[in-house]
Amino acid sequence: MKNIRIAIDADRLNPGDVRFGCYLASLSQSRLTGVFIKNNAGDNIQAGKSTFVLQNGATAELSELPGYRERKAIHDDSENTFRTICGQQGVAASVRTDSHQPLEEILAESRYADLLIISSELAFEPSDQAKPSVFVKELLNSVECPVLIAPRLFSGIEEIVFAYDGNAAAVHAIKQFSYLLPEFEDCRMTIVQVIDDGQSEDPNADKLAQLISLHYSNVHFKKLHGRTHPELFTYLADKQKTLVVMGSYGRNAFSNMLMHSTADPLIRNLDLPFFIAHP
């Protein structure tokens, strides 16, 4: 992996997200590109316009609009903070900016990225206060590269937990994670499968074990019995310094483990990094 992008709300940069991005970029010797979204939807600013008609009929340049200079100062400070943190961590950094269509811009950036880092709380509408936000859900459904959801507090990674449900999407996710971040090959890898009552054993378990063992030197298997949602949540609830790998988000309606109803509560209630990849 050489090309990591991190989506940033230019109005509210979180230094912790940047440090998390720097950790991964430093680990993989990648360039970290900050995609700064300057959402002007509430200002009714149209792309390409430099002159505007005010309510009193007068015209004004973009720089003369109410609040423009204050917001520009915030945006400039966010970009400077990003560059400073990256410089302190010895990470090669770039900045991209967009002012009009947050979702479309980030999706376009994801097409040319190895990995996209986002916050679960990333949102550009005051009413979007959910966690994960509506914006993040829409992004995860359409993104064109693997995504890592940054935790609020990050203190390192000592274990990888692979949430496996027997589906192709889950296997694709762990393969993508292994290819992008082979630096974790000696990290503890735990494969967790929740088996519902009456569910048969996975006939491909041996094939999965062989695949994982070729990429990781410290592999463990954990079978849980019961309903997927509570069992997986309980297992992860006390985990620290743990990264969770999951398959497709909302694209496979038959994947009991990875539907919105399972992934959303985990992201909402657990302060862990989540790696999500689509086939």
C-alpha cells in the first residue's frame, strides 16, 4: 500500500484522526492525502461563481460574503495542523480540497486510493448526529476502496479480529487487509465466527485456516454460539488495541453478520478501528 486518503471536515479537524492516519502511513511507508471538504451548502455558494447578489440587490465578491474570512481562517488552520502533524510523524503528506459536494468528492477520491480513512461521526449537515452518521452510511455503501473507520482514541494495535460469517465478502475483506497491511503479519489474528442454533459447520473452514496461516504467524480461532449481534458485541466489548475486519457493508442482504443492523451498533458503541472492504 502506498496511497492513503483521509476524509476531513475542514470546519472541524480532529487531530486524533490525523495521528491515526499517520500511524498507518508510517507503518506502510505510504503517502497520506488529506481530502478537506469545505462544505458550503448552507451558504448557497455555487461551483465556479465568484460574484454573488446579496438580499439587498448589491453584488459582492466571494471574499466579501458574511463569514467567509472567518471560515477561510479555520480551513487554513486545519490544513496547517494536518501538515504539521504529518511533518512531526515523518509522513509524506498532500492536501486536496473541495467546496461543494462532500459525498461525490470523497467517492471520487476513493476510486484512486488504496485505503480511505474516515471518522464514524463525519457529517456535513447539522441534523446528521447519528453514529455512524447518515453520511458515513451512504459513503460505505458506495465507496470504491477499503475503508478504515478511525477510533476516537487510539493507542496502538496488538490484535486483529476477523469477523467471519462464511460468506465471500468476509473472505475478500481479510484478503484485502492482508494485501494492504502485511506489516501486521506477526500480530495476533483472531478469527471469530458466530454460529446460530441449528447452523451447520463451515465446510470451508480448513481452506480459510490455510489462507490465513500463510499471511499471519499467530492465528487463533474463536467460535461463539447464539445470536450474531449480541454475541459479537459482547466478545468485542472489552477489547483494547484491537482492529476489527469486516466484509461488505449493506451490499449483501443475506449476510447476517455484516448488515447495517450488526455493523452499526458495533461502530456506534465500540471505540475500535473498523476495516471494511467490498468485493
